Amino acid sequence: MSMTNSPAAPGKTSANIVHEAVDERQYVRTRINARVRLASGGQTVIETTLQDISLGGIGLLHEGPLTIGALYDASIQLRLNQVDLSIDGKVKIVSQRGNEVGAQFVELDAQKRDILRYIITAYMSGEIADINGLFNVMQRENYIKERKHKYASPRSAGARLKAMTGTLLYSAAGLAALAFVGYKGYMLFFRIPALQAQVATNAQIISMPDNGYVKFLLPAGTTEVKAGQPLASISTQLATSFTSPADMKAVADLSPGDLQTLLGRATIETVINSPCDCQVYFPSQPLDGYGYKEAPLMHLLPKDQGLFVRANVPFDKLADVSRIRSVDMQVFGLDEHFSGKVVDARVDEVNRNLSLTIAPDSPLPATAYQKAVSVDLFLGLPFTGQN
């Protein structure tokens, strides 16, 4: 709301003129083609034209002067689709500037207020319109189109290039996001990662037969051995037990030297020879010293048999083994990826899951033995078996 001071006539003080913005009005006003009849004291005073109307009051077009603050019985006559509608109420004259008169509703019941609200809403939404309303709408639309056309300016080559670049970037980002979601969905539904996997072969494991001392007989750096070649020398004490009276009688007949040997006071030395032409793998650094029973000393890998991979997967994936179409394997420490195929499936009693034997399509190096492997099993479409 803004306020200005107008020049005062000679001998009179200046009056403040208040200009009320449309956005500051309490009620929405709209123009409706209607007639208004004002009456006071049961007699018709004047019949005039309605300028605009709201839930708070009406605007009239009247040439003659009206008394500010006077109360009138107003009857608003509307013509709606060949139907005459009359809304009666009491109004109070609150302003007059020239032929424009402002009147405020004083008594308007809830039912008439609802009817008036519906009529105003219908006029503003376009559900009800007279010929003047149609012309006003057409003029306003033409004016808006002309204004848009007037201020519209063609884009420069740089602006067009910028817009095209932005569109391409957003399109590429959308396609990348879609591809990422598709890839994640494929990896979720068509891939089985192994719980654990290791490179293995049908090796012969040489272990300590009993507690004792071990001395390796192979030269340092040896990777292959021949059949019958000495591998290690084991020194252990003789373990003896007596279980019957006959054993006790035999002990009594022994000489003192034999009895000393029998009771474990002497050591027995044993040499272990290679049973085959094999490659040698040491699970730990070969050191001469004391060893415990069943401790592994070395693994002998047959030369005529290649390495394979043992991979463990959940047991509930057994039904999907027949759908496996490809296998991707990467050995720890090697950059190369290996493919292969599943040749056997067995139950792992220790880990309580499914153990798969995977034969690689290309030979694995001997240095990969006993190393961990990352294994991904990719499935084909459902309801299909292996060829």
C-alpha cells in the first residue's frame, strides 16, 4: 500500500490519498455482467450497473451522488445461461470517485456467500463467461503473445552450442547411470562369486612320521626331483609298549644293550626318498631342526598333471551349477585372467558348503600352487542346461 499527498485547495488542508494494490486486497474481485437495484425504506432508489464484485462488497457505476455511510438493500440481478439469478443483501456506501461507487456487504448470510463465491470462481476459471468476458480474454491473450514475440531474441551460435553441449552431457550422464544400474543388476542375478578358492593339484604331501629331528637333503633352490632321490633324513626315538606277560618274559631274556634300545634310550634314523619325478613345493621355509608329528615338510607335484582350482560356493547354488556358462579367475599375484569350466562338484564336509573343481582353459604356472584365487561364475538364462 502506498500513500501520497495531493495539493490542497486554498483554505483547506491536504488529504491523504491511499492507493491499494490488487495483491493487498482481502477478497478477489472480478467483473460480472449484472444489474444492481438499490432500495432504502422499501422504495426503489436507483438501478445501476455492476462494475465488479467480491465477497467483501461491490463496485457500481452511478452518475449521481450517494451518501457515504448510507445503508441500502441491494439486489444483484445475474443472467446465467438464460436463467435469472438474484442475490439480495444489505450494503453500505463506503466511497465514491466520480461515477465509481464502492459498497461493502453488511448483511450477507452463509448460503448467499457460498453462491457468490461459486459464481466468482466460475467466472475466473472460465466456466461462465459472457461476450464481453470472451473479448477480454482474447485481447489479453493477443497482448501476451505480442509481448513475448516482441521481446524474444534469437539465440547466438555460442548459446546454441552451449545448450547442445549441456543436453549431450545430461544425456551421457543418464545413459551412464542406466548402464551402471543394468551392470549391477546383471552382476546380482547372473553372477556367483566364490566364497573361497585356491589353486590345487593331486600332490603327494611328505610329513613328519613322528616327533624328531629333520635334515633336508636337497640343495638350496631345488624345484624338481627324480624318483628315488633322497629328500630328508628323520631322526626319532623308538616308541615301545608292553601289553602282555609274553612281552615281559621277552624283555627279561634281552641283553642290557638290546634292552636300552627297546626302552627308547636310542634313536632311529630314517631317510625319505622321492616316490616320483615331481616338482617340489615347500609350504614353509625348509629349515633343519626339530619337527612335530604330521607336520608337512614338502609337497610333490606330479609333472603329468596340471594345476586346477578348488572353489567353494553356498550349497543352495547347486541347482545353478548347470547354468554356468563362463568362469573368470584371477590368481593372487598374477595380472592375467584365466577362464575355465566346472568339471566336478562335491560336498565340503569341513566348511559345510559346495566344493567345485574348475579346470582352467590354459595351464596355470607352477608358482600359482596353493595361492588364493578370485573366482566369478557367470550364469546363462534360466531353464537352460549345459551343452
